[in-house]
Amino acid sequence: MAGKKSLEELKSQLNGWKAKIDDLHQQAAGVKPEMQAKYLDMVDGLKQKIQTLHLFVKDLEKDKEAGWEKVMSDVEKMMTDLDEGYRNALVYFS
């Protein structure tokens, strides 16, 4: 994720991630009961990351100038972490 992203781009990305994670949640609901809790925990961790990112975006919307560079750097790191967590979870769903 190089360079600056607009708030609209971030929101669009977050919506895309939410759809992917919702899909994992549906898949987790269909696994064997003994594995379901583990899968749902992974999905819940990803959902928490999405919620945190949504809060960052809301903060950016309120005050676009204050700390833009710092907040965007943090958001980009969190998006990378979300991507890594999602890819790690996919191993269990494939």
C-alpha cells in the first residue's frame, strides 16, 4: 500500500474486506463443530481489525488535516496486518 489514499478509497477497501470476512464467517458456520470455535475466533479477530480501521477512518473524516500523515501511516500498517491475517485464515478455509 504505497502512497496516499483518499478516504473514499479507504472506505471502499474496508467494504471489500468486510465482504470477504463475512464470507469467511459463513464458511466457518459450516465446518465441523469441533473446529468451528477456532475458525470463528479467527474471523472475529479479523472483524475487530475492520472495526478499528473504521474508527480511524471516522477520525480522519472529522479532521482531515490534523495528523493526516501519522494516521494514514497507521491505517496502512493496519490494512497490511488485516491482509496478512486474512491470508493466514484462508489456509484453514481452503
